Amino acid sequence: MRKLSFAAAAIACVLSASAANAKTLGIVALLANDALNIDVIGGATEAAKAAGWDVKVVDTQASADKANAAMNTLAVEHVDAIFVLAFASSSIGSGLEAARQAHIPVATWGGELVPGIVVTTSGRQVGDDSAKFLLGKVGDSADILALTFHPGKLCIDRGLAFEEAVKGKSDIKVTYSEVTVPGQVQSGNALAQAWLTTHPADGGRKLGIWSCWDEPTTGAVAALRQAGRTDVVISSVNGSPQALQMVKDGDMTATTWQPAYEEGKQVFQAILDAMAAGDSWTPKVISIPGTVVSSENVDQFMKDHPSQ
């Protein structure tokens, strides 16, 4: 019995030491309760846990000031890597400097490659796919409400793709409206309501709503329901479970699914690769194609992706 207790104590000491020596990934989220943020955090966390790392998540509620403060705190805590979600690299300068001084590699989801960042992802392709789908439905003569969000780097990239898609189409009239966060669903609802009052169903022009992510679109869909309108083509980005259900129910025309969970996993693997390579590492951009989900393929997509 005494030998067993000694053995148990020894095992406990080893486990305790192992836990104490575990590396930590600090994740700085734009909106930790947003569906796509949840997916990318989930992917990164799964990969980190499989590698024996701990994970600490900080929700900034879309505040660049809070993101910089979080990165500074994580640097003081000496985490082993920092993963920043959806902030422009230009907006996290003080956080990057704190990480640099602490010799901590930084990865971003949807940021730009600047000194100190070892890997990032691109949201440009899904924005392009979403915009082209919308234009394919409304043609070259239409009025479009574009719901944008410039504090979010993914939305900036998707918005640039949208602007490029409508460029040169002289009879496409776009109303750009900035979404307020927090409160993005309510903001999308209010912006859509205001736009609908000046764009009646019998106005003689095709109508469309494009959003750089799904949550404001949820509010826009509610505005359409309240107005009894079924004449507006709606195209969004993310492929959240709620958006997919709205596509299935016929309330949204399409959402472009971004494989955020897989992106989170690949970003963490790139962090490991960068740490192993040291000074020989070349910063990289990860770009994984998305999927436009509409009434034509929503049933099969939901069958193939039951977790969505």
C-alpha cells in the first residue's frame, strides 16, 4: 500500500510539473460570441490542446484599444504565442511591439503581414464570391445596400472585394452603411428598415442587400419580414448556422461559408512551424476557398457539415 501511495504521489508530481510547463496560446478575439470567431477559436483550441498547449481567450468587443491592452497583458504574462482575430495589423501596433519585446510570435486571422506577424489568413476570396453571386442575381442595373464594418479586417477585405466587383457598373447604385458593434443585429435591422423606405418594391429596379458578415444580415432579414418584402436578393458571408437556416427557409438568398475552424487549426500549426524554424521562417498567408450556399445546395451542404 505504501509503495502504491508513493507511486501515485510520483505520478501526481509528474502530471503537475507537466501542466505547469505547458505552453499557452493567447487568443485576442474581435467578438468572442460571433459564430465565425467561435469557429476559428475552436479550431485553434483543438490544435493547441492536441499539442499539449493551454489556451486563454480575451474578448475585446471589437475595440482596438482593448486588443492592444490584451496583447500587452499577454506579453507580461509571457504566453508562448498570440493569435489576434480580425483586427487590422495597423490597429494593434502597441500590442505587436509588446509581443516583439517579449519575443512572442503573433498570428492574425484576417490581418496583414507586418513585422512581428508570422502567419495570417485572407478573407478576400469569400468576399469576392459573395459579391459575384449577388451581382449574378440582380444583373447590371440595381440598387444595393452594402452593410460594412471597418474596424474588422475581415470585413475590410471582403468590402474591398465587393467594391471591386461593382466597379465600372454605372447602373449599380450602392448605399454603403456602417454597422454598429456591439448591437450588430439591431444595427442591421435599423439600416435595412431605413433603406427599404426609400426603395419600394414597385420601384422598377432590382434590389439587393450585401453584408460583410451574417449577423447584421439577420437584422436585415427581420426588417424584410416586418415590411412583408420578398423582392430583395440577400448575400452575406460566414455561413453561420443561423444564416444557413435562413437560406434553407428562403429568408436569405445565399451566405458564403468560410472554413474558419480549419483556418484556426492551420494557423496554429503555422505558429508551431514558425517557432521551430526560428529566423529561417518566411511569414505566410493561408487562404482556404469557401462555399457559396444557396437554395440550390443548402440541403446537401448542411448534410455534409452537420456541425454547422
